[in-house]
Amino acid sequence: ATAVTEMLEKLGIKEINPAYSTGLNWGGQNNKEVREIYSPADGNLIASVRMATEEDYDAVIRKAEEAFKVWRTVPAPKRGEIVRQIGNKLREFKEPLGKLVSYEMGKILQEGLGEVQEMIDICDFAVGLSRQLQGSTMHSERASHRMYDQYHPLGIVGVISAFNFPVAVWSWNAMLAAVCGDVTVWKPSEKTPLTALACQHIIRDVLADNELPEGIFSVIIGDAKIGSAMAHDVRVPLVSATGSTRMGKKVGEAVGARLGKSLLELGGNNAIIMTENADIEMALRAVVFGAVGTCGQRCTSTRRLIIHDSIYNDVKARLLKIYPNLPIGNPLSDGTLVGPLIDKDAVEMFTNALDAVQKEGGKLLIGGEVLEGEGYESGTYVTPAIVEAKNEYHLVQEETFAPILYLIKYSGSVENAIEIQNGVKQGLSSSIFSTNMLETEAFLSHWGSDCGIANVNIGTSGAEIGGAFGGEKETGGGRESGSDAWKVYMRRQTNTINFGRELPLAQGIKFDF
Ligand code: NAD
């Protein structure tokens, strides 16, 4: 538990076991329901966290409403200054926070640190953005009239996040929302509450130093009940929800029924196409990182590899040489590339999916074992699997959040590969490996990939914060992070100003009386 102790000591958090108690406004004060948190890395109990009740939730929302009245009056560049300070604090805590992410969630340390770096980067991006929340001006058809549009803050942004990016996804939302003048209420995954509480400590100090109310950023530790309360709550004009498509459908429906706004970042079923013109060495690096990195628990993980029949056997043979040598082990140890799955339920889901796909006709080529013995006491370590399959198999059509790579053969032109790639319900990330410009441009064209992310000679996994992130179809259609994703956190207002002494009506209408 050294990562936990180190981080919590640095943050001055003392009491985490048996019941987390902070005296802050993040809920959990009235409830006796406690959830035990075990590290997937070593199976140790690392904390017991009180789960918030609906009354706790209500108290947090009321604090956030009060804080919004203050925050919206702060000029946007000054809000950016607060975000700059948050970014600096995150730089200070990068190492212990990255370790805690790795220990609580199970991703390897490099990725834990990378996740915190992403938070720092989005802070920098948001600081710049705080001076660029631009609307446009238009020419009025009426004399002595001026028209423009401007963007105003929305109010409370509810953020529901998934376990696999326990802190970065929150920061993508919260830092943009903050410069836009919104306040955020964050409901992290109930599987990763400690990293969320650590972030709240970091933020709380920055707000206190600047004599700002803590309700500008709140966190509430709870499960789907709290998420659902948020989705139904008219006091939350925007709900940004990251997680499974099953969750997104429920949240989208509840928010839609009250005509609120939702930003949905849901499951993916990402494919890499390797044409006969692929640089195979380069492609294999991307495929392996995409399929086994984060133990297959990224929304952008590579799930399907669509290979031209002329290179199929070669690619398959090379993958079967690489997989047995993947270092699987404690995510905090040097040299580990594949850490554990999040919990035993995930292990069961992984083995069940492999059984089911084999019943459908899939051929398991390698992997699929649950590891036991020294270093694997948590029971959450598995060997990544490769399965020869057909795109239409039921299991291939679904996202299994674990390291299973389906090999799918295609023949003929790239159009056939694109059809397979698009032939699933999800539409998050996609990529093509080819050095032939006709193929790569076809893939990026309006009849090419139907995903929110389409890459050439880069894998499906991982994205930079500068671009808008998200996907189509059952991935939910939301976009967050870079580009103009900030607009969803604001309401647009069109203004017309008459600086003449006449009142001409639009469209030349005469209305004389
Ligand atoms: P999950 O759907 O089980 O949970 C995600 C969050 O939703 C949690 O905070 C959970 O408490 C909450 N939740 C669950 N049911 C709810 C309901 N009915 N109402 C309101 N809130 C509810 O997902 P998970 O297992 O934590 O994460 C894995 C999934 O997340 C995968 O499908 C993955 O692809 C997806 N994901 C998507 C993105 C993206 O940006 N597209 C990023 C990360 C993860």
C-alpha cells in the first residue's frame, strides 16, 4: 500500500480505513454504507469509502448552485488563472498521483503518469482557451443594426466517469467547464474513488488559496443511483457521462426526457485495417500496444484486426511470436507492459467471452488463461488472447472490456475492409496501415471510416488532448477535450442591437398602425 500511503501523506489525508471521513462536502457523511476498495495489483484492501446518499447528493448540488453564482461573475481569463494554478499543483503531484492511479486502477506506472500528464496538458489548453471563447459577428440586413453571438456559462456540469481513466476524463470536462464559467459535480466510478478524492484535495487547496468556494469543483462518491439522480436532475443542465453503452442509453434517455444536454462517451469496438501495402513492423507495434495496453481496458483499445489475405499468415505468425513474451505483472514494477484487469468480475467476463466466441466458431490461438501463484494473488491477471473470428459473430459485435484481439481476414480492395470496419454498432476509433495514398484517402473519405477518430499509420489507442475526442453511433456522439469541444459547456445567445432611430422589421415586413 505504499503508493496510497505516499500520496495520502503528501495530501495530508489521514483517515482512510475503516471509513473514509473528510468533513468536506463530497457526500458520504450520513450513510453507513461502506464500499471496500481492493487494488487489482496485489489484491490488498486499500480503503473503505462511504457511499453518498441522495441527501448527500442534494447537499452537494446546493453548494454547487451557490458557487456558480460567484464563479460566473469571475472574468474568463481570471478563471483561466485558477486553472493554471491547478495545472501547477498537478505538476507537483504528478508522481504520487500517477502511482495512485496505477495502484488503484491497475494500469502500468508509465500510463498512470501519462494520465496525470494529460490532466496537466488539458489545464494548459484551458488556460489559453479562457481568452478565446469566441462568438461571431454577422452583418444585419437592417440599417444601423448589429448582430453577434456570444457564449455564456450553463451552470452545473455533472460528470460521470468510468474506472479506466479514473482522473483524466474528469479533467477534460472539468477544466474546460471551469474556464467556461460552469461548476462541476463529479461522480467518479465507484471502483476508483481514492484517486478522485486525491484530486479533490488538490483542487480544494487551490480554491482556498484564492478565497473561492469549494463548490466550484465537487466530488460525490456513489454508484449508479447517484449517477441516475444526476441524470434526472433539472438543476444539472449538462451531464457528461463516460462508460458503457448500456449506462449511456439510460443516462441519455433520462437527460433527454427533461430536454437537458448530454455529452456521451461510450463503448468502442475499434479496428485496425492492414492492407497488402502496410508497413508490417510499424503496424504490429500499434496492434500490440492497442490490444494489450492497459490490459485491453481502454475505450480505444484495438479489438479487431482486419488483415488482407495476402499478408494474413505472416501477421498471425508474428503476433504469435510476440504474445508469449509480453511481461505481465505488477503495474508498478519496472518492465511490466500488461497489468491486471480491474476486478474478478472482469476476469469472469473475459473468460466467458472467450468460451462464447469459441462456441460461435472462433478459434482461440493463444492466451485466455487466468494467472495464479506468486505475484498474481489478486486473481485479476490474465494472458491476452488472440482469436480468429468473423466480424458477424455476436461476440465480435460487442465490446468485451478485456485483452481479446479478433483476427479477421479480408480479400480484394480496401472497400471490403472498410465495410467490415464499419460493420459494428460502435463508432469510436479506427485506423488503417497502408503506404498507398489511394487506400488511406479512401479510408478518410466520406464513404470511409464512420468513426469519430480515424487514423493513418497510427493505432486506435490513445489520443492527444488537442483534438475533439469521441465517437459516433452507439459510442454516443459526444466530443470533449480539444478543438471546439468547449462549446457544449456553454449556451449560445444571439444578440441584435439597433443603434438607429427607426424600427425596421426583418424580412421587410410592414406593420404600420
Ligand atoms: P460503467 O458503464 O459500468 O460505469 C461508468 C460510470 O457510470 C460509473 O461511474 C457508474 O457508476 C455510472 N453508472 C452506471 N450505471 C449508471 C446509470 N444507470 N445511471 C447513471 N450512472 C451510471 O463503465 P465502466 O466499466 O466503468 O467503464 C468501461 C466502459 O467505459 C467501456 O465500455 C469503455 O469503452 C467506456 N469508456 C468510454 C470512453 C470514451 O471516451 N468513449 C472512455 C473511457 C471508458
